[in-house]
Amino acid sequence: MRNDYKLKGKTVKVEIELEQGVVETLKVMEEFSKFNRGEITNTALKRYISQHKDFLPAGFKADLWEHS
């Protein structure tokens, strides 16, 4: 499972706003796990997207694991 965190495809930078507590927790997770915040966030969002298909239009196919 720890291999699931490594970024495998092309990456792009994105700027987002998050609640302060989320950012503080992410920093602690980064220090403790030794995964960078991009790896943690990317994995969390993949899991979120896979469980919330109701947020996507019918028939949409996300290539989230295309490079895994």
C-alpha cells in the first residue's frame, strides 16, 4: 500500500484553499509518514473520486490509475 502513494504520471501544480486544520494535519502526516504533501493529497483525492462518482456526469471515465 505504501507504493500507492508515489506519483507515477505527469504532474501539474495547482493552487487550492484548504481549512487551516487540514493543512496543519497534512504537515504532521508528511513529517510522520515521509511522504510529501503532493503524494498524500494525490492519493487522498484518488480515493475520494473513486467513492464519489455521483459528483461526475454519467458515463465519465477518469483515468486515475492510468500510469499505476
